[in-house]
Amino acid sequence: MKTCSSCGRQVKEYAEFKCPSCEKSAIVRCKTCRETSNPYRCGKCGFSGP
């Protein structure tokens, strides 16, 4: 199971992509956070996105 980068919940269904800034860290987002545009932050470079 993965952890959502926005809300911190353990999720089975998610979208995963590399950080758009550093491309080194994986960003994981659950459906709820994607739909409500909850912010996320990259753990490596600090980039924040919607």
C-alpha cells in the first residue's frame, strides 16, 4: 500500500508521478485529494503543487 502525499492516508487506488520540479521523488495522490486539489509537497526539493 502507498501513502497519499497530500493527506497521509494509506491508499490502494492512487495516481503516482515524479515531482515536476526535481523528478527524483514520487508523488502519490488519492482520488479525493486529486478531485479537491489538495496541495502536496515534494520531500526532496520542497516543491508544492495543487
